[in-house]
Amino acid sequence: MEIGNCKFVAQLIYECPGLIWERNSKGWSIIHAAVWHRHETIFSLIYEVGMVKNVIATFKDKEDGSTLLHLAARLAPVSQLNKIAGAGFQMRRELLWFEEVKKIIQPSYIQMKNSKGETPQELFTSEHEVLLQDGQKWMNGTAQSCTIISTLIASALFAAEVTVIMGDHLFKTARFRIFIISDAIAFLLALAATLTFSAILTSRYAERDFLSALSWRLKMGLALLFFSITAMMFTFSSAFFIAYGRKDVFSILVTGCA
């Protein structure tokens, strides 16, 4: 079960349907073990057993009275966490897993306490305190680095456009128009990326923010930064043709490679 061989477990349940009811010395079923070891594929099998899942989800740990949601609230093993790079995305994955398990839990069990008097949400918060702090530092550091990069790109593009516009006698040429348009697009994208990363830096970094807001802003900021760099390449390429002309391009490239 620790390995997470989904095909073997699925075939085992198919051959022996009663196995789904079996529990170990702690009172765990196969589904409980899947939740503990973070095996999403095996956990998804619970949706194939129909109404049985409503009964299995009520099984408690015999030692400390933990419900299935308490097991999901525990910090994932290091081997599972390391499958995802970045503490911020690791925190998001833990939140997604907790919310997914909560979907099959009866409402009366969501706030149920274990023998230590902890609800699943309280246990999740205490278990992930260090990961939350690491996620805050990681997200803040990533946003700061990307903000510096996008700001430098925007500054360079703005300076390039202001400088070239002074030679407006070239405006009628197609290469100059391509330069102006691509430079403007790259500048706006870099500016939007800077604002997006700034929104991350000013965030509360609350636990729930990692589930949607922070992750969405980081992905959006990185996408804007990527497209800005792509547009910047078109800008510099068109500037190269404007400066040297089509005839000299080949000789300049050969000289540069040499």
C-alpha cells in the first residue's frame, strides 16, 4: 500500500469486494491508508464503490479517534512533498488534498475532534505551520526576483522606444513599425507582470491564499513575464534589422559566431 500500486489494489478489490471493508489494527481501511500515504489514484477508487464510501468514511482510528479527514490533515511524507518543487506549491497541494477528502466526509464529521480535542482544520493548521512559513518565504522570494526582472525589462524597453522614436523618419518602413508595436507589447506585458508580482508581495499570505489567489497570481505573472521576453526578442530582432539592414545581417552573424 505504501508503494501505491493502483492496478494491483484495483484488481484485488475487484476479485475480493469484501476487502474494502477490512481494517487493520488501527481501524484503517484501504482508503484510510491511501489518504495517509497520499495515493490519489487509489483514493479515487472510493468513487467506484458507490454508497459504501459514506460508511467507510466514518471509520475512526482506534488509538486517537482520528477521522479520515484528520489523516488528510497530517503533513504529507517528505517523499510525497518533494514530488513538487517549491514550498508554495507544496502547500497548495496539501490544501487541495484536504479539500478533496472533505468532499466525501459527512458534515457532522468535518468538525469532529480527535482524542486530543483537535478538529481536522485545527490539526491541519498546526501540522503545516512550518510548511506555511516556508511557503511564504518561497513565494515572497520568487515574487521579488521576478519583480526585479520584469522591472528591468520594462525600463529597457521604454528607454529603447523613446530613443528610437527620435528617428521618426523611419516610421514609414515596415521594420520600424514592427519594432514599435513589439516594443509596446513587450513593455505592457512586463508592466503587467510587475503589477502581478507586486500583488503577491502585498498579500496576507494566509493559509487559504495558497489554494487560489497566490498560485494564480504567480502563474499569471510568470506567463506575462514569458510573453514579455518573447515580444522583447522580436523587438531586438527588428532593431537589429533597422540598424544594419538585411544585406549585412549574414556577414554580421558569421563574424559574431567566429
